[in-house]
Amino acid sequence: MASVGLFFGSFNPIHIGHLIIANYMVNYTDLDQIWFVISPQNPFKKKQSLGNMYDRLEMVNLAIEGEDKLRASDIEFGLPQPSYTIDTLQYLQEKYPNKDFTLIMGEDNLQGFSKWKNADIILRDYKIIVYPRPGYSGGELENHPSITITQTPVMELSSTFLRKAIKEGKNIRYYTPDKVLEFIDKKGLYSE
């Protein structure tokens, strides 16, 4: 049974921090593939701050082109909004019964995890692989049997930083793959 890590995010835009996490997970854990699950709308984020979901999907596809163990997933685009992780997990499990799904999340997400819809069911039925985030710890869930904290390299890089830099006309080369940069430039994304 193929083991798939689900890396949920806005990827607004995708950057090397996301790619380093995915690369680490596919090389240093028992995951066979990483799926970038592009969120149309995070229940905790204001909708208008999100870039167009198809643009974000395209940027992920451009960033991972040629990587057979990484793939972009638009699975949440067709699910009811806002999308909750538990609903997506259950939908994927039904759609791909021969795959074993694991959640990938940052340590910062463990802090408020108990507030997630059906958090107890997620912890009961799924494994969670956690990457460290500066200034956070796993808190009370750190030692939960379903949770593995990894030694993924820590990146203090955020999509917010990139959007702000683009808006200010700064050069963001090396922060994101060249193909993603070209796409952002061509479409004039984040410039206003």
C-alpha cells in the first residue's frame, strides 16, 4: 500500500521552504509520495487574502515539474467550503482505498490542533508527521503516539514575506523556482 503524505496549504505562492519540507519528507520518512493539497479557503484565513486557486495550483505544478514523488492536488476545489481536514481525509480514503494517508504539518499547527473539527478522530485514524517551526514546540501533543516530530531543516521563509517583497518591487529570485517567478511576473500576481 502506497504511503502518501498530505501537505495542506495555501501555497500563495509556493516557495523553497515548502519544497525543502516535501523533499525531506519523501527522503527521510517512510512516505512514498507527497501531495501538495492546495486549499481553496482555510477556515482560519480571510478569503480575500488568497490568490486565485487555479493560479496557486499552476505554481505548485510548475515548482514540482519532473518530480515523480511530488504531486499537486486540487481535491479540495470540489469539496464544500470551507474545507475541513477531516472531510478531505475521509473523502481521499474513499477515493483511494489502496493508499495510506498521513498528514504533514508544521509545529505551529499542533498548538491549536485540538480546535480542529474532529481532531480526536484525526489523531485516532491517521499518522501526523510534523516539521519544526521557529519559536514553536509540539506542546501537549508532542508525545502522542500518532505524531512524529522530524528534524526537517527549519526555514524562516513565508509566502507572506514573498507577497510583500513582490509588492515592494524586490527581487525574489532563489526564494521560489524560476518557473514560478516567471508565472508570477507574466500574470502580475501580488504586485498590488
